[in-house]
Amino acid sequence: MSLTNTHQIDIQNAENSKINDVDFNNLKFGTIFTDHMFMCDYVDGAWQQPKIVPYQPMTIEPSARVFHYGQAVFEGMKAYKDEDDKVWLFRPDLNFERINKSAARLAMPEFPKNYFFNGLETLLNLDKDWIKKGLDRSLYVRPFVIATEPAISASPASAYRFIIICSPAMAYYTEPVRVLFAEKYSRSANGGVGFAKAAGNYAAQFYPTNIAQSQGYQQIIWTDASTHQFLEEAGTMNIFFRVKDKLITAPTSDRILDGVTRKSVIQLANDMGITCEVRPVSVKEIKDAAFDGDLKEIFGAGTAAVISRICAFEHGGDVFELPEPADSYGKKFKATLLDIQHNRREDNHGWRHPVK
Ligand SMILES: *Cc1c(COP(=O)(O)O)cnc(C)c1O
């Protein structure tokens, strides 16, 4: 389907808004959804008429491929409101490119760019009252694609549905997290789908993460599947290590998700004159640095929490506590990113995207 096709969107407005039933000061992440959703079906080799309808359950046949073979990909992004009630997205072009990269890896059709932005911006305009002002407020936006063809043969489907739903969010993962460095299980493998936001990647982490949680660790930092000697990323965040005054983060690969927040942190480090090495990070060097007192910080970077401080890690029976340094880099990156996202600071790299 050509990218220049410009279908109008069919809009069916919700009769009543649910917004007055929502306590915006007490939101549990990802549990409340706005009044509308965007949908577009792929059949007969083409994306059909895009629609916006009231947020509602969908009827899908039990034989739909998504239920059997996990042919599903998603994205996670946020919309922000500034003090003048203008709505902004943060580098949404990267989310658009990434959902299509994920889709291609799962043998799913790519979604046209004009449909994506037109659908997203029309939806955000309809539901803009759900985006609250303030640095700790945003609207989490979840685009996703599922295989809907009702036929259980193990092959790519011929029918798909692209959907966008939105959920009001407060700051997520504000508590610092304790993590385990993976020694047994793996998140992704060479030549696999680790770089894609493929639904199955997350299901596969739940069991090992449950075990970690029963030991008092909220998350796992995954290591490379072949040797478990190199630190890669967390379940939904890329990871940065600060040794003395230098940052280190793993290079992206087919095992690691190419995060928008990670990319932005690397650029901000550059802007601030902080050295950031992008190279394999060994478990040994991080443990050695921790023993020597040179390991100052570990933090995760991802859209949901922006930056999450990691306050302790365990590996091979050794536990290290990491108190927050007075000059925390993670804190600085978080404040800078939030200011850029909420239009409170100059946007030197053209990252903000206005929702018209
Ligand atoms: C989404 C995600 C990230 C973070 O990516 P952002 O674009 O910064 O939100 C990192 N790792 C994994 C595995 C993810 O799914």
C-alpha cells in the first residue's frame, strides 16, 4: 500500500465521556483507558478504512493467529501537555519506524506513515482532556498490531488489525529498583526477535522475573544468552552504568531493543560533556568497579519511567547496594528529558512533535 494514500478516518464519537469517573491522582499504570481507540484492518493485501470508535471490547475469532502463534507487536510512547494546553509527542518518528521493523521481523505488513500519524493525532485530539498538565503526568500511548485471520495453520496470517489505545499515566517506577543479573535464563538470542517489541518477548520474561521477585528483586538485567558474561538490558528498559564519571551502555544488536530514551540519553550525555561509551559491558568489570567503590550509578532508560534508578544488584551471591550519588546523572537526564517533553526547555535536537 502506498504511503501517499490519504483515507479520511471514520469517527464514531463516544456518547458519554468516562473522564469524570477517573481519579487522576491515583492511577495504576495501564489500567484505565481513554474514551476512544483507533483501528485499521488489513485484508486482501491492503490496509482498509481507518476508524476511531469508542474504547470497547473487540470480537475476534478464537482461531485468530495471534492467540496461537503470538504474531503481535506493539509500541509504547507518551503524549504530554504544556502549560498552554498544547499537546506534544516525543520523537514519534522513531516509534513509527520501530513498529514497522518489529512487524517486518514477525512477517507482518508494515503500516503506512500517514495512517499512523493521522490516526494518532486525531485520536489524541479527541481525547486531549485526558492529558493532564504537569511534569509527572502524561498519556501513555499503546499502538499494536495483531494477526486476526481465523485459521490455525502455523504460517503468517493474511489479516491483521492495527490499534491504538491510550492510558493516562503518572510517574511510573518512581521507587528505585533492586535487580538480579541473569545467570540462567535469557531474554533473547542471536538472530532472534530481541530487538523487536514482539509480544512473546515479554511473556517469556514473566517466569524468571517471578523467581527474581520471590528473592526480593523487582527486575532482571539480562545478560547475553551464550555466555551470561555481558550485561544487555532490562525487561522494558535499556541500562546505563556509571563508573567514576563515565557512562557505559551496551550497543544495540538483534538481541537488544533500540530504545528512544537510550538514544536520547546518549545524545544528552554528549551535550553535557559526559563521556558515554557504547560497547559491551562485562559483569566482571561492573562487579570489580562495585568492589572498588567506582560504580556510582546504574539506571534504566525507557518511555514508561524515563529513568529508573537501580539501587542494588545481585550476581553470583554477591549483593551490592548503590546509594544515590549527590550529582546523580540519572536524575539530571530525567529532569532534562521531562522538561523537553513538556515544552519547558529548548529542544535543540527537534525531538518534540506538536499534535496539531
Ligand atoms: C520498550 C523497551 C525499551 C525502552 O525503549 P523506549 O523507546 O526508550 O521506550 C527497552 N527495552 C525493551 C526490551 C523494551 O521493550
